[in-house]
Amino acid sequence: MDATLTFLGSGTSMAVPTLGCTCAVCASAYDPASPNRRTRPSVLVSYNDHNVLIDTGQDFHVQAVRENICSVDAVLYTHGHADHVLGMDDLRPLSFKNPTGLPLFADDATADVIERIFEYTFRKVDRYPTSARVTLHRTPTTAGYEIPLFGATFIRVPVTHGRNTIAGYRFGAAAYLTDMSDIPDESLPLLRDLDILILDALRREPHPSHSHLAKSIELVEKIAPKRAFFTHISHDLDHDSTNAELPAHIRLAHDGLKLSFEIA
């Protein structure tokens, strides 16, 4: 079936413009129309009149207003870092429409973080009355674990994030692998025959917990999707000049970018 992926955010944990920075990329990003303005990383997958969100960073409210998101039907989490979970509370008004609780899917490590930060949402006694109406589903870390949602299947693709292993997801002909420094061999079979591959590409220089530009290009050539888009981009990479260097099938993502693909 037809699906649309929207980049809600394509930036790093410090976003772009980065506070206190006066570099040319950050200076340009004060213009709301600049593709260098990058909020925290997240995507929305829309299909069959449903919206599935991957991660809720601290910019989710701004992103939802910008994209006129009026409903969310499920949320998948990649890991428990601040720029991926702190916007969970902004789901509150959207969750009130769901009588059984908006489903959240996270592995144990991530679920523990979410429950600790938002203790008032998940407590059993004296629960805050207008807390988000969510149901947290703990998922295994097994490569290839399937989460069926609204006629499509989201498949866990483990990726390396520094010393940790976190979740990427494949859904139909697309895969979203943010915050990765490498892709383990066990995950490569899950990435065959992709139309769209989305990878972390933080900067030009190597980084201990994120892939850098040259490495991400090598991974694209190894996996061989039809199209690739880089996300989790720092202020080290200017949008237009970097795109001019890249092969035609590889682009930097930008906030608000929409991609069409087939989901199953």
C-alpha cells in the first residue's frame, strides 16, 4: 500500500542552530525556511489513514504544529536518549482520543527510561489525572522482531550506537536507522531490496557513537538501496554544498521532507 514518510526532525541532540554557535550553518538556520534548520530526529510514517511515529524528541510539539499532525496511532522508540523520548508528554492531547491507550513500543532499556522520566504517567496509585493515556509494550531485542500495526509490519533492525545496541526499523520498502555508528552483520539481510534507506551521518570527522559522512556513503553502497537519505546531521554539514558532493541517489534529509514509498 502507499505510504508517506515525513522527516519531523533531521538534526542532532543539540539541534541546528546549536546554541551559542556562530558558524555559517548555524547562522543560516535562524531562517525558518533554511534546510539547515534541524530539529531533533524523528519521522512520521503515514498510511491507510494511520500515523506511526518513530521517537518523540523534545521538539515534537513544534514539529507536530509545523506538519499539522492531529492524530498519532502508535509510537516506536529506537532508544532512551533525551532527544528521542523527552517529547512523550506532548502526546497527551492526542492520546485522549484513544480509549484503550495510545500504544508505545520500546525495548526494556528504553521502556525503563520512559517509565522513570514520566513516572507520574505510569504510576498505579495517585496517577496524575490528565497524564497521557498510553500503553507501553516492551519488545524483545531480537533482530527481525515484527510489530504488526494497521496492516503493515515494522521490523526491528539492530544497529550499533557507540557501546550500545539500539533499534532501527524496516517497514515495507523503507528503513530508518538513526543514531547508528555501525550496522552488525545480523542486520544486513533485513535491509535487502530497499527503495529508501535512512542513515545517521553526523559530520565529516569520525565520531565514537555516530556514523560520519564517508562511512555512511560506504554503507549505502554496500546495502544498495534505490535511494538513501542522511539524518541526525550536525552543524558541520551545510545542506546545499554537501548535497552537491553526494552521488545523485544520496541526499541529506531536511525537516519537513516527505518521501513516498510502498509499505506492507
